[in-house]
Amino acid sequence: MELVVEVEGRESIVLPGGGADLVAFMSFCVARGFGAQHPLIALAERLEARRVRVGPLTMFYGADAEDSEDREKADLAWQDAAPLVETLEGALALLADDDLAATLLRRAGATGLPGDIDSLCAIARAAEAAGLRLRLLYRD
């Protein structure tokens, strides 16, 4: 899996290393509330408990549209950069100083997640500064 970031009017960017850990985390953020248990769901819950909204990470779609319905759904994934930046900065702060978060990352085998989040945050900050929207797309 890889994460493709599109910023309005700019070329698509694939996260360094592909961003597979972030794609996995985003998928588990969507699964919150359905009764599933996984260390990345627990991490999403920990962020929410610290008042870090994970909602902006749930706005994504597949990069390879097969039909008009896929293209329409991908169009719905466009979002303002500011809320995403806030979420990513909150996640980075938690991951930097929370022992339980580090344990959850190890248990999930997602130790690359902080680097993925940092890379996406840099892109989202630049989009925010330019007043541009972005969208997150994944590719298998």
C-alpha cells in the first residue's frame, strides 16, 4: 500500500517509503466504533481521548478509479488542509511523548507511522499556507 497526496493544482506526491503504516492507521481510524480490536484502533482512541480529532484521517479513497462512481467518491475526499494539519500535529505530539502509544505502534508493527505522519504533515502545512485543499488516496 502507498499513500498518494494530491494538492490542488500540483503534482501528486507519494509519501517517502510509500506510507503503508499511515494507510493502515487511516483504515483503522475508519473502523473505530465497530467493535474491532487492534493496536491502531487503540491508538486512534488514545488520540481522541486527548482531543485530537482523527476525522480528517478518515477522508480518503482509492487512487485508481475504475468508473464514474469511484471518481465521484474520490472527489468527496478533498478536504481543507488546516484540520488535517491540526490532527497530524496532535498525533506527532502524542507519539513523541507517550509510552503507551509507542507500545501500540510496536504491537501493530507500525513503527514507521511517526515518519509517515511527519511527511504528510509537511505536505499539509504547505497546502495550508498556500490556501489549497488536498486529498488522500491509497494505492494497493
